[in-house]
Amino acid sequence: MIDHGYQTRTWDELKAETLARAGRGAYPVFAIKPDDARAALAMIHDLDPDAWGGSWMAVGDRFMEQAQQAEASDASIAAQHYLYAWRLYTLGRWPVMSAPNKRASYDKAQVAFAAHGRLVTPIIEPLSIPFEGTTIKAWLQKPEGVARPPVTINIGGSDLWKDSVAIQARGFLEHGIAAIAVDKPGTADAPVPARPGSERMISAIIDFLQTRSDLDGTRVVVRGQSWGSYWSARAAYAEVSRLKGAVFQSGPVHRYFQREWQQEAFKTKEFLFDYVPSRLHMLGVSTVEEAFAVMPSLSLVDSGLIDQPTPPMLLITGAKDTQVPFSDFILMMEHGSPKHAWVNPQGQTMGRSLTMKDDDIFRDVVVPWVKARFEL
């Protein structure tokens, strides 16, 4: 972990917090067994990012081997082991690949997820969508028995990337809705940086969908999580005539991008660790001062976008969010086209709380709203 003057936990505090989150299945230690978390953490003795990546990768390797051994005899068991290995590798690279072992852990996570995807039904299909001389890497999932399903474009956040949103977006399939999962600009495999105009990446995905005979490219909803929501909003402004709706869940709008907010946000304990390196990576800068200088250019207010028309939008947040100011949520409600809103009074970022988990919000709030946009 890199300090940058904003490190929020000592190693002992981070170890205890990671174990606590593993015990309750909390972000970002989703579905990792406490015993496996203890095994990984026992190999680490300080805040060295390479040690973090190497330890979680070592535990992940055990399950990768079990998956490979099981594949010939029981594809279902192999798929479960591949997915669990992916979870461990993903925590190993979390939140960004800031050391060689973290990069290696990310690469192994991609292999494990692809192996899991080809063994489940419906499959999780890797996509390479042409884009400005390169490609957009994405995952596609289609519901069985639906000839031309409507599609959600699910955009990852600053630290939970396309694999993570693909897992949750799988919940759309049972409702006859297809799901594409993609990294947001500035993260993982995204081909563009986090800068104004990078929503053209989402426009390219809509273009691609309209070439597919097996998908209904005229019925598309874009859905973002956290920072990914910022790009769902920009896509909504850019593609008002080609989108049926947009989901905006704890995304930044205006105040978030100002120095006075960032100076406090960089100290958040809601993020497990390395909040600052995560933000620097996303923005493609190397110092906090550079980040402070770039951020205001992304304001939806200063850009004049906030008053522009959009397709129907669902806004989701927690009133006690320490990562994005609640006033940004209010700004979105007060400007532009009419919107729907859902707020957890006790919720933190994404609306999550001890009694309201990410999957609960997805199932009970997001899915019904998206189905209504598709008239399902």
C-alpha cells in the first residue's frame, strides 16, 4: 500500500478490518471465507503492496489447482472453484495493480474468470468490441430461450471492475434481459482515460449492439456503480435517443470534484485501503496535486451537462456516503429531466449498510426499475 500522506490504516488495523469484513461478507471481501482470509493475511507483515498481492494469489492458486483437477470429472464443481479462485485473485490485485504480484494476481483473475464463464449456463462470453484502432474488452451474458433480449450495459467502478459487475448482472438473465459488463474509463482494460468525452466508449458499445441479430440493440439501459455511474450519466446525456434508461448509483457530479471535498475523501475509512493510489491510477496521474488539478474538468455542472435531457434515470445512494457528497445526489435530482430516486437513510456509498447489502439493492431496486423500462 502506498502512503501518499493519506494512508488511513496501520497494518494491524488493516488486517483486523479485512478479517471483520470477511466475517460479514462486506465490500470488498465478498464471499471469501474467513479461514482463507486468515491464511492470506498470515503471510503479510506490513503495508507492502507486493506482499498483499502475493499472499492472496498463493491462496487463490490452491483453488485454481482444485478447479483444474475437477474440470474433467465435474464441470459444476470446477466452475465454483474457478470463481472462488477469481475472488481471491481479485482481492490480491485490489484496488489497483500497484506492484508486480498485484499485476500477476489480476492476470490470474482474468484466466480464472474466463474458465468459470465457459463452464456455467448460460455462459459468460468474452467480447472484443472494435474501438478507435483497439478494442473494448467486455463480458456478455444472454438469457436462455429469448430470441432478441433487451440489454443492460453494466459499468464497473474505480476498484470493482467488469468481472465483479458481470457476476451481479447475471441476475438480469432470469428476467429475460442480457447483460454486458465493461470497465469504466481509466481502469483495468478500458481503452480510454477518465477524461471528458470518454463516454464515447459506451456509444461504441451501443453501435456494436445494433449490429447483433441476437440482441435487441434498440432496447438498452446503461447502469453504473460508484464512479461507473458518472459514465452512465455522461452516456445518458450523449445517447438520450438510443437509451431506454440509465442507473446512477453513488456517482460523482460536482462537489466531489472540488479540492475541499477530495482532501477529506482521501482520508475515508469506508474504502478498505489505498484509496489514493486507486484514484491516481484511474486519472492517469502520479501525484495528489495532479489529481486535484484534473478533477474539476469532470464536473457535470461546469460542463453544462447537468441541465441536458436524458432518458429516464434511477438515482441510488446512501445518505451517509463518505465517498461521494450527498449534495451531488441532490444536484442530479434538481436538474435536467425527471428522475426516480432511492435513498437508504443509513446507507453509505452505493446505498449499502449493515442491513442492506449490494445484492439486496440490485435485486429489490435496480432489477424492477430496469424491467419497467423494458416493459417486462
